[in-house]
Amino acid sequence: MDQRVFKALHLPHGAVVCSSCHLRDICLPVGLNKAELDHVDQRLVTVRHKVPRGEKLFQAGDRFEAIYAVWTGFFKTSVSSQAGREQVTGFQMGAELIGLDGIGTRRHEVDAEALEDSQVCVIPYNEFEALSHEINSLQKQFHRMMSREIVRNHGVMLLLGSMHAEERLAAFLLNLTNRLQTRGFSSSSIVLRMSREEIGSYLGLKLETVSRTFSRFQANGLLFVRHRQIQVTDPVGLQQLLDRETV
């Protein structure tokens, strides 16, 4: 079993204070009052763990000990077939949780890999369960975040089950820009942390199809593409692709 994550729980880092975190309003402590935040500051996060680009925070089969809130950086989660084929299941950014897959079986079911140098807040699950019973609003927020994850999974099923390549990529880009905007980043200028191959794996498209669709979007004036730098020049046009699909 990979022990890197559990060693990280005891690294000599400084205290992690949720109440002063810039992501507090969209992460687990959102909605807590000052007294509750003071309580959370002392117990919720044990350490902030650095994960270099290309390193795995955990992998399928590892013992489940904690959930992780992304503080900086970008992750992908994936599963692999017995033949070694990877299927990307999601991309996670700041304030989003990783590790929920392990709650049921106490073993992680996916790999979580950093797509750039990243940091996560480590939340030991046993302590979190005890704390959420003491602070009802913390438990409610956790349930809301889990509900959003279920809704996201349903959205992926819609992408894979009924949409053509253009609609899939448009939906992916609009979702990405909306999430970035919520975190204070530009909604039109994106640096993709994932490769086109990884996007294709997530959307159920071949690499060649993803590349052709990006080129088509640029030719139609929807995007300006330069390697991994994307400028969304016509967000209304991207949305119309989805509206056309749902009519």
C-alpha cells in the first residue's frame, strides 16, 4: 500500500486556518458563524500537503483515511482497466473535494493525480465525522457538496449518452469557465491544465475528434486556441450549441 498520504499527516507544516482562507466562502466552512469557525480552525484540517505535478495524492486500492480539499492547483481522477487503459472521471480545482470515493468501502476506487504543482488540505475523515455531528451546518454543507458531485455525475452521463462531439466540448468548456469565474479567475481566458487526450477520455471522444472540434470552434469564431491557452471569444455561441441540442 502506498504510504505517502499518511506520512504527510505528520509533516511539520504550520497551522491551517480555515477562517482566514480565501476559499472559505465556497469550501466546507461556508455558512459557519464565528464560533463554529473557531471550532473548525482547531480540528478540521490537520495539515496542508504538497503534491508535485504528475504525482498521485492516492491511488485505487489505497486505504481511505481522509478527504482532501484542493487549496491550489488542479487534479484529475481516473480509473484504469485491467489492460491498463485509463478513463478520466473528473477534474478538480480549488475548494473542491477529492477522496469521496473511498467513504463506502474504506478503500479508494480511483487515482487522484496532480496536473500541476498543487496543495490540498487534509481532513481526516473520522475527525470530520465527529465534528460534523457537533456542527450541524458543517454536515449540511458536506451533504450539499456530495449532492453537487452526484449532479455532476448525472451531467457526465448526459454528455456521454446523448450529445455529439461539439456539444460535449462546449459543455465542458462552459462548465470549466463557470467554475473558474466562481473562484475569481477570468471566465474567458483559460490555461488548460489537462491534455486534449485527457479531455477526450473524460468526454468519451478520440484525441483526433477533440483536436478537430477545437479547430472547428476557432474557425467559427467561438474560441482562439494557442496550445493550451484558450480565449473564449463567443460564450453565447458556445451556449447556443447546447441550447440547440436541448430544443
